[in-house]
Amino acid sequence: MAEPNLENDDLDQDIENDAVIGSALRASLLVFVILAFPVILILLYLVIQKEEEQATETDVTLPEVRQTNEEPIPSLPFVDVTKESGIRFTHESGKYGEKLLPETMGSGVAVLDYNQDGHLDLFFVNSCHWEWDVRNQTPSPCQLYRGDGNFQFENVSEEVGLTESFYGMGVAVGDYDNDGDSDLYITAVGENRLLRNDDGKFVNVTEDAGVAGSQDLWGTSCGFVDYDNDGLLDLFVCNYVSWSKENDLSQNFTLDGETRAYGPPKAFAGSFSLLYKNLGSGKFEDVSESSGIQVRNETTNVPLGKAMGIAPVDFNRDGWMDFVIANDTVRNFLFENNKDGTFSEIGRLVGIAFDRSGNARGAMGIDTAMFRGRETLAIGIGNFANEASALYMAKSGRRQFVDAAMATGFGPPTRQGLTFGLFFFDVDLDGRLDLLGANGHLEEEISKTQQSQQYAQPPQLFWNAGREAASELVAVGGESVGDEFLEPIVGRGAAYGDFDEDGDQDVVMSVSHGRPRLFRNDQTLANHWVRVQLQGVSCNRDAIGASVELSDGQQVMARSIMPTKSYLSQCQKSITFGLGQETPEKLSYTVIWPGGDREEFTSDVIDQVVMFRQGEGSDLVSP
């Protein structure tokens, strides 16, 4: 017999209350407007007659933050270990004074184990100097750092064949040929690259595979996922705006009326994203048009999307992967899988397309998670400066989301930053998912016209205090997380991984035109954990898209194998469950493999890594 889920009853009640309040508010506003109309006309006339000299830019008045939680935030120190780790990467944006939009938008970072030695490695996407900038043509290839499991990294880029310079943006990690190692797909301004991993060496197979895209596209986030459940990883590629140097320079973008600024996305036309079906034997087919992911403006019939982030998720739990797309200044998309190779875009119908006022926001990074137990699906989206980040929530399987960012305490503090990278993770291993955002503005001199904004901005960590707390998500200050973590950066991509193999998740953030930041999670709360690795047999070998439900006798948690999240980035593939301080007698696992097959596993192993192989039932396999 299913146990009652009070959390979801609360969520349904919240949705109902919101609807009632909204209806009453609209009626009140209508009456107010009718009565106030004559007064408004008089005041407008007086304002027009009076000459005033005042600044056109004003500081943003932030909404009142919810009451903080009575329970004190635990000590969650993050220590910057970038210098001593051996990482010497510096992102090259190619900027040289003309303020071309791509220069301020990159780039991503990936956490992976490229050589299968059991230790996590780091891949940094690099951009390059523009080909027309004859003053500097120094090569700037992407870089791969091999990890030793104890925060020491060695640059092995040349050794593995990473020597080409191009204007890279995002990265996807996945075993698309099911041979047991991780391959790389890198998006770019221009043609993309597919790098096949051959025993630790990367070979460019883009042309043979048919996944280059075209020279006039600007690729951003991307991800490997098996959308048709044939056991082969397909590839979704987000494309941003329709951009060219000539178009950019033809428009006079400025903040102060004098100096040139980076142009807003609204100044550029939209673009279609790409979906490639894996045919096997190293070949892909472009099914973007036939699959239904090409969304057009209903009025002008031009491409609508300006895609920055992608979150593959089975939102309706039917065993088929769907896609949530974070779009910049146009509505977000949710592509529902029709199970026949096609998708239907239903973002407006389910409530994730706009904010609560019906406006599109400047959406960047994105992630999804089973946020409250196993029944509440959350979609987090980082948004532009002065816009609250989104936290859409719905009972899993339901087709209606509500933005709970304000109700949970998450929204108000996020208006202070321009959030790019964003992901859910359990920072303190207490079993509740927390949130992290990497922030940074687009304009170096934004503070001259908006005093509330800075170019470099501190990251934000939100600790999950629990559903019954006064504030469910609490912004963590320097007294808990440490001042190093809150030092301002021009943050872009962000990812997590356990680089010292102590159980908790560490964090890496890419920095636009700068050096990345690598943070070691030094929490010492003595919470237990277990990490789950999966190996598919009839499904894709990576088991990307699988979900795992874990019962420890007190609660049921759910997580998914999905490295594609955040902004332009990839996180550690395996699943980490925080178990808190109690020692469970037995852990019961339910694995839902891609396609919907379910298997049960049991184990008494904690504070270790376990692996489950598809088709082996209740047997526990050591990694």
C-alpha cells in the first residue's frame, strides 16, 4: 500500500491557494484601474508639464527575503585549491575591443573519467582569438587534466590529441559507441566537434559522424541521451541566436550613450536547435525538423528559440526522455516525447515557459531533480540580472508546474546576480538537495550605469533546511561556506564531482576570460553516504537517463543518471545519496532503466561506491 505523501498534498494545496489568490487579485485590480483612471490622467498631465533631471538608471529594490530558518546553517566550508591542484588553464575569449557577443558568453567544464582509472578528470572548453584579429593568433585549444583522486591534476591535453584551436562553448560527455569509455562533443561558434575516445586518445570523427552542424550556427549547451530507447546515445545540441560579426558590429549597442557594449539577445534573431539520432556504426542522422523540435514564432514564422541550457528528464515518468530548454529572453520549451520519434512543445501548457507575470526571462543554466522525496519534480533555471532564478515544481507525472522560487526562499537572493551555471546537489549529505549558482555579468563596466550590479559576482549556495522550515532554501553566508567561496568571479559553467573521493561533492566553476575555480568540500558533519554507478546492457552502456530510488527505512529518495546540467557543462555521472547521521540497517534500491524496465537491489554497504549491472537483479557488484 502506498504511503500518503504529505509533501505533495502541501504542494497541491499551494497551487490551489495561488489560483484563488490570483483570481481575487485580478478582480481587485480591475476595479482599482476603473476608479483610478481619471486621477491617473491628471497626474500624467502634471508630470509631463514639469521638467525633471534625474538618472535613468536606478538601483534595484530587492524583495524582502523570507524569514531565515531557526535551525542554524551547518558549517559547509569550501576551500579554493585551484593553485595547488596543478590546474593552469585560462579561458581565452578572443576579446579585443569590439565587444562581440560570444566573447562574454563562454565557456563550459566537464567532469569525467576519460581513462577509466576510477579517478575524476577535468575537461575545460576553450575559445580562441578571432581569425580576423591578426594581432594575436596564439593557439588556445581545449585542455584535459588527469586527476589522481586527491586533488592533483596533470595537463595531458597534447598527450590525448587535444591540439586544435576553435571558438568552443559547451561540452557533452557520453559513450555514444558503447565501447566502455567516454567520448566528447564540443559546441562552438561555427562547426562543432565530436571526439571519439580510443583507449585514452581523442580522434576527431565529426565529418564521418555527420554532427558538425554548420558554420553559421552558435552552439551552446548539449547532451547525450537516448531519446528513442534503442540502446544508443543520441545527441541534442542547443543553438543560441543567429549571429555574425557583421550583424553585431552594424548595431550601435551602448550602456551610457557613448562607449560600445555587448548587444542584448533581443537584437538578434532566434535559431533552431539540433537533434541527432544515433544510427550505430559511428553515424548520426539529423532529425531536427522531422522530430518537431524546430519551434517558430507564431506571428513571423521565424525560428523562436535562443537556447542556452538543456535538461533531459522524463518529466511524466512514462519511460521516455523529454527535454526542457532554457531560452534567453523568449519562452522556455518543454519537448514531450511522443514515443514515435517526434516531440510536442508544451512549455506554455505546463507552466514553465514564463515567470508568474507571464514574461519571458533571460534564462541560462538549468537542472532538474526530485526535490522533495520521489514525487515532486523541480526545474531550476538561472536567470538574468535583476530577475529571480526560477524553481518550477510539480507533483511527478502531473502536467502543471508552479514557480516556487519565492515561496521556498530561493528567489529573492538570486536577483542580486546574473546566474549562468546552476545545479542541485547534496552538499552536506543529509539527504536533502541543495542548490548552487555561478554568477557573473556580461558587461565589465555595468556598475557605472547600474550601481546594484557588478561584473564579477560571488557564487551562491542555498542550503536545504527542509520543507517544514521557515525558509526551505537558505542563502549560505561566509561564516558557513568561507570567504574564499564568496570571492567575486565572472562565473559561467559550473559542475560537481568528488575529486578527493571522500564522499561529498566538490565544485568547479569556469570563468569567462580567466582561470577556473576549484573548490574542495571540507564539511565534517559525519553524515553517511552511498554512491551508485550503473552499467546498462540492453540500454546504453552509460545508463544515462536511468533513475534510482533508494529507501533507507525512513525515507525514499530518487536521483537520475544525467551528467547534462548547469550551463555548457557536465557533472559527475554517478549518483550520490546522502544518508544523514543514522546508520541504516539495509538499503533497498529500485533502478528504472532507460525504457522503463525496473530492477530491485538490496545492500548494507554505506560510505562506499556500489555498482549495479542491468539484468543482474538483487546481486550487488563491486565497482
